[in-house]
Amino acid sequence: MPRPLVNTRLGRFIFPALLAFALPLSTFAQKADPKDTEQWTPVPPIISAPADAPPSDAIVLFDGSSLAQWRSEKEGPCPWKITAAKAMQVAPHSGDIHTQRAFGDIQLHLEWRTPSQVEGHGQERGNSGVFLMGLYELQILDSYDNTTYVNGQAASIYKQSAPLVNASRPPGTWQSYDIIFFAPRFAADGTVQSPAHMTAFHNGILVQYDFPLLGPTLYVGQPHYQVHAPKRPLELQDHGNPVEFRNIWVRELVRAKAQAQSP
Ligand code: MG
């Protein structure tokens, strides 16, 4: 039976020699410079983010003082009212309102409050909505102890996606939405390159996570896309209930090139 190599004279030479080589090599591999993975440019722009005011790079759409950023869907000045508490309130049956400016990819913050006096059931209770690009609705509804179809309750992407949880506060209480919205991309031939995507927080709670929308919001029928402009005005819904709004601001987002190209 042959003797194991390690016990031979040659073996006693080879193994220490291999170890002498291998150890420094492995040590070298572990000692890659931390600087190799540091990125120093481009430097993110400096903004201020105060606790009780919009960030400095936001476009303020309503701060309690003016309706100048808003227009009636019927064209003309905004028919809604500013209340004594400096909230913007739906004037029931006056029609939806939309922003003067058009937006594509955005971060949107808004606060809303349904009437403290509870009237109606289901979809008739504290109904409004925020329509990204005037087309894609994140539902506003009094969903505190108020049963309706789940893809039509508060924080649903109306008729497309129920919220992950119901984070509703009682009627008459201020609530917040923070929304990340990416507009759909269309190819030159009109096909959808990338659908609209929405992430939303209701009162700070994640309720929609990167949901790919099936098309513009429809009350009846299956949604489907039609080519539209890359930027369109934001819209708030008059559903006949005196819902109030405050602290509405938006930040325009720029997607990295690689991200923008992938669906
Ligand atoms: Mg609605």
C-alpha cells in the first residue's frame, strides 16, 4: 500500500510551500480597498426638510391661503372653498378640480378629512379621490367602520387594487396620503412600454406597493390604456361630499435612465 504523499519527503516540502503561497493570496483578496466601492459623484442636491412644512424643493399646491393653483374641470376658477380652518373644501356638485400645472412622475403629499357628521353608506360616505394625471384614482372615502367593495375603500386604487391594510382614522380626523407615482410610458406605435406604477402610504402606513396599473380608472368595465401626454394635471374629485384638504405639495421625480427603460 503506497504511503500518503504528506508522509513522504517530497510531501513534507510541497504542502508547506503551497500554504506559504495560498495564505498571502487569500489575505490579499480580503484586503480589497474600501475605496473601491465608494461613490462620490454626483452629489445629491441639498434641500431642507422641516418637520412641519413642505420640503424646500416641493411645489406647494395648497397651503391654506389660496386656490390659485387649481382650476375647475369645467374651466374657470376653482369653485371649492377655503374654510375658516384654512382647509380647501369640496363644494358639492360644483365639479372636480385640477391643477394649473401638469405632472408626470411625482411624490405627492396631501391631507384630507371626511365630514365628522356621518351620512350615507358605502361609496356615499366621505367620498372624494385624488386622480394622478387626472386619470388614475387613489380613492378617498370614510372607510372607518364602513363596508364597501375592498377595491373601492379608502386607499384603494379604485377598482384595481385594494389597500394592504385599512389604516383609516375616524371621520372628522385629518388623514394623510403620501404617494409615489410613475407615469406610464408609451412607444411611438402607441403600445405600453411601461404601465403606471403607484406606491402609497395612508397615515404613514404602506397601503399600495409599486402596483402596476391596468389603465385609467373606470367605474364600469375593464381598464385599458390609451396614449396620453407624459404630463397631465392632478385632479381632486367632487363626489358630492364636503371632504376637506390641506397641506398639498408635490415633488417632481427624475428616474435614473436604466430604471426608466425597464418596465
Ligand atoms: Mg372617489
